[in-house]
Amino acid sequence: MRLTSLGLMVLLAACKEPPKGEAHDAAVVVVPVPSPRNDGGRAAALPVALDAVGDAGVPLLPLFSEPRLASGLLADVRAAGLIVVFASERSGAPQVHRWDGEFERALTAEPAHHLQDLAVKHREALVSRVDGETEQLVAVNLDDAGVRVVGPRMEKAHGAVVSADERLVAFEASLKDAASIAVMPFDGSGAPTAVAQLGQTGSFQPALTLDGRLVFTNSSTGDPELYVQTLDGGAPTQLTAFHLEDFGAVPAPDGQRFAFVSNREGTDRIFVQRLDGRNVSRLMAGPRAQDDTERDPVWMPDSKSVLVTVRVKGVSRIARVDVGTHKTLWTSTGPGNDQLPRPSPDGRFIAFVSDRMGNPDVFIMRANGNDATRVTSDSAPEYGPRWSTLR
């Protein structure tokens, strides 16, 4: 049997399933896997229980090369019924994996699958599947790895997001020009429709608000600015109007405000503004060095604070900033670069990417920055973590 998540060929001995209700001991086979340590390419031996098999018949693999006790942070995440879905390149192309606090498994195989968003209620990952010169949006079930088609094959279908009610998908598409935005039903029942049309320039970076409006970036005025529009044919409304670049809008979960990136101060900084266009303010207070940058804002579930990747003196750190008081809590201190944070739905944990072990890996920590723990340990890049729940 081919173990997709590690790219190995492992022959598993057949075992008889015991009658329901009877206790049994799991048979164990030793499976060689690559060690994340610098051991000259030697493989470490890991025991894999033959009864630890997912719904699709793919063995669930221990994620660490060394023993880990099911206590502390890992046990708390599992007790909370949470899983982390992330991208891995260990097979040579980006694929989608999931981790449940104890085991991980690959949900996709060849060709390349780029994780876009999660539909938690539908228990699906929205994925851009790249095959040759085409891209296609598909939904991958988080439990049985089943795949269904969301949209047609296109020259471009990525940058996709699912609406809060999981009825719609907005994405960058190749409909009328190289940078269109399209909207279509998430269940695949309708064709993509072009929206966010402004002049001769394309629109990009779609985001959907709580009430289903589209926020996007467009440079028809000569530089990137942010716009919002309803999806019923209404005209776009410009939200920002600075002579430099404003882009990357991220609406708050409560639908009242959005965070975005602007270089109006000469370098990238995070700003927050109301969705009606009023009350723009810089997120992080105090003087900052010109070389320091702020990127990739993500709201905490309560909409009161924002997680930000801040590059200080050439090193990336994660900060949680209160929108009202601008108080900053540095939730990561390295070593290495920490970036791309994602809070869990309950706000208790944060998943992020760090190269502190030598290459990009997925880590988790508590919301206050304590107990940072590595989730992935392969030598290939792994990134883009998102949270969902156990079935």
C-alpha cells in the first residue's frame, strides 16, 4: 500500500477484524520514515498500529519521529475536538493534510492541490487543483478524503474564499480578463459569474463579509485601493483613497470592520477601518523602524484583536494587537521566523508557520504564546494551517 503522506511503499500484513464489542490489541508493524533531524538520511523506525486506519483506508501516521505523550497542549487541542488542516510538499507537489492532535493523514494526492479555505459546517477543504495549464476548484472531505467538483476547469481559479454561510465561493478567475473575480455557489450548482468590474483593470484578493458583501482590491485609479459591493448587481463603493497602495482586506468576524495592508507610511503597515469607509486607524501604535513591516492580518474570533506577522530587524514575529487599546502582545519569540498565524474557532489556540527547526513547519501554541509545539516534522515545506473540528 502506498502511504501518500510520506511517499513510501509499505506492505501491511492482513489482520482479521475482531467481532464488534470485543477488546483487542492493535497489531504493530515497523514503518521507516524520514527523520527530521540531520542524520545523514538515515530513517527512524516508527510503530504504526494497523487498526489506526482512516475512513478511506489510508493509515493514520504518527506525526513526530520521537515519542510524544498525549498531555499538555496536544491533549488540550484534542480534547477541544479540533483538527489542523495544512499544505505539505513532502510528496513533491503541494497537497492537503489534516492532523487531529495525535495522527495526521494526506487528504489529496497528485496533481498539485493548493489549500484555499475551509467550509467547517460542510467538513470540506476548498482546494485549487492544478493539472497542466488549468486550475479547478474542488471540495475535499476532511474525514473520508472524498472529492467533489465546485467549478469548471479554467486558466485561473485560485485566491478562493467561502462565505460565512458556506453558500458562495468568491475567487480570482479567468473569465473576462487575467484578473477577474468570480462568484459561484459552493455546491457547484451554478456557473461562475464575473463581479467587481472596474474599468480596464482587473480585481483581485476577494474577501466576503459576514452579510455576504464582496471586498476586493482594484487599481483602476492608478494604485491599488479597496472596494466593497453587494452581489446583487450593485455598483462597487470605494473604501480607501490614498495615493499609495492599500490592499489585502480581511473583514472582521462580526462584520463591522476590516483590516488591511497599506504602505501609506512608506512601508507596509496594518490599518483598521469600518466597512462603511469611516474611522481608519493604524493598528500598532508607537514609532516603528522604517525597515519593519506588518503583513497578513487575521482577526481573532471575538473581533476585538488582530494577529499580525511583523518583521523586525529581518526576523518575523507574531503579535496580537487589541483594536481598541492598540495594546500589543508578542505571542512568538522565535528562534527563527514565525508567521501566518491562524486562531482556532474558540480563540484558545493559534496555529502558525515557523522555520525555527530549519525549514517551514506548522506549529501550534496557546493564544497567549505559551507552549509552542511543532505539528509537522518533515524536511519538506509545510504551511497554510487552518482549523476545523473533529467529526
